[in-house]
Amino acid sequence: MQAQTHLLCVAPMMDRTDRHLRYLLRLIAPHARLYTEMITAKALLHGDAERLLRFDGAEHPVALQLGGSEPDELAEAARLGVAAGYDEINLNVGCPSDRVRAGCFGAALMLERDRVADCVRAMRTAVRVPVTVKTRLGVDHHDSYEFVRDFVGTVAAAGCDTFIVHARKAWLSGLSPKENREIPPLDYPRVHRLKREFPESTIVINGGFVTLEDSVAQLAHVDGVMLGRAAYQDSWLLARIDAHVFGGDPVAEPDVLAAFERYVAGELARGTPLRSMTRHLLGMRCGRAGGRRWRRYLSELGDGAPGLERLRSLVRTLDGGAGLSAA
Ligand SMILES: Cc1cc2nc3c(=O)[nH]c(=O)nc-3n(C[C@H](O)[C@H](O)[C@H](O)COP(=O)(O)O)c2cc1C
């Protein structure tokens, strides 16, 4: 079944949410909305777009996150994304990494809300799928409620009806990207206030959710919750939230592993290195008996058909029937 909403989303994460992880996450969380890693518009226009955009049909609903600040380039990149089959185009206005700052996009764009509005307008004209924005509460000393309210107001007027808000501001210099995900304090009430002030907009809250209870409690205030690190580090948390939000039981671990093993075998036959897929299994037994052994075996699998055979026997040695709800 394809979720039509943003109730539960998995965050875009560079070097994490590639197509292999997204395939695995889809097995774990059948209804969650998935996001790609950020891909710059320039990379799509001048690079190997087919490779960058490749995804499996099972991933739907899946959003392509773009980085950029030139309306024409973003419009063209969005067009490529929709032609490839993506369900949503998301603009990154929240990432404070050096690379992003140098290109004057990501979080720095919060300072240029009219430009963001132009970008959204151009993308909206180019494609029919929703164009959404992922942003922060502010940047540097531009951290008042009024600042983010005016940003959302301006961009909403340009046709963006969904905002994913990482509930902290970003410092554009002085902090590493990792520190920028930890040091500026979280302010959930401010995101709730945005929802009250923009009731017509879909507001998705992001930042710091690590339990089922805290994640689903947000749904009383906003339209959706997005998990990043916790979804990667503890995949079963995501399974439990998906089941809680959408109903049913969490998917069974043996079923997930068997299906992913089939996917890995198919990809391996097409030349995809084993490790680029199995690295995403490391979080699957987080905090559970045998977790350390699981991670050690995974890192020692090797590659090719022998590696796949070792993966198969590793999966067979697990206490398979335990099920995810016990995690
Ligand atoms: C390794 C890593 C890579 C990230 N890459 C992106 C990215 O490409 N685009 C983006 O908008 N945010 C990116 N983020 C930020 C996440 O999307 C999310 O906003 C942040 O991690 C806070 O959510 P969390 O506390 O649930 O992890 C990244 C975060 C991590 C940990």
C-alpha cells in the first residue's frame, strides 16, 4: 500500500539513504515516506543522472531531495526526477555543511526567502508532483519565531504546501554538520506554533526523535514526524512506529531479511558491490542479543558470491522467529 501522507518520514541522509537502504527501509516500514540523499541540481544536469536517480519501484512513496539555488536548474532537475518516477521533489534549505555553504544553498538559503520562493515557483511550474521544502527554525542570529514564520509564509505563497522543519536553528560557521545536528537546542513548540499559524500547510517535525512514544505524540500537534539517525541506527524502532501509526503488526524480521537477501542477490548479479548493500544491515540488531556478533560477521563477509553465501548462513543462524516487536 502506498501512503499518501507525510505522517511518518525517513530523513534524507547523505551517505546513508541511498537506494539500497531505502529498499531495506521499505521492507521494514511499509508506509513510511522515504527521501533520497541530497543530490545537487548541478550534479543531475551535468552528471550521470540515470545512475543518480535510479531507484526500485518498491520504494514508493519516495521523494527526491535536491540541493541548489538557481530556479532554472532546479526546475530542470525536478523534471528529471519526476521523469524517473519520484513522487515528490524536496528542496534542501536546512543543511549547513561547508560544501552546501560554498554553493549558497542549504540552510544559508533561509536568509534569501524570496529566492527560495522563486525556486519553488519554477519547480512547481515544471512538475506536477508536490514540491516541498526541508528547513530549520533559523540560521545564526536570525532565530526569532517571526523569522521562520516569514520564511514559511513567503515560500507557502509561492506554492509550497509541505514544510519539513528540523526543530533547531543552524550555525552557518563554527560548527561541523554533526555539531549542527546536536548543539543548537531543539524547540518543538515553535514547530507546533507554525502549524497553528499555517493550518493549511502540511508541517512535518524533525529532530531528535528516538522513541515510539515521543514520535507518535507529535502527531497531536503536526501532520507528520520525520526520523533520521534513529531510523538508521535502530531500524526496528521505525517498524514499530509504522505499525503503530498505520495499524497492523510490525513486519517480521525473518521476512525482511529473506526479502533483502533476494534483493542483494539480484543486485550482486548486476555488479553492485555486496558491501554497499550489507553495510545498511548493521543497525538491524541494535541493542539485542548477538548484536555485536552480527556486526562483526557483517563486516567480515567479503564480496561476490562467497560473501552472499556467508550472508545467507549468517541470516540462518539468527534466532529468526523472535520477531521485531520483541526488539
Ligand atoms: C549522516 C547524515 C546525513 C544527512 N544528510 C542530509 C541531507 O542530505 N539532506 C538533509 O536535508 N538533511 C540531511 N541530514 C539531516 C537529517 O535529514 C535530519 O534533519 C537530522 O539528522 C535531524 O533528524 P534526527 O535527529 O532524526 O537524525 C543528514 C543527517 C545525517 C545524520
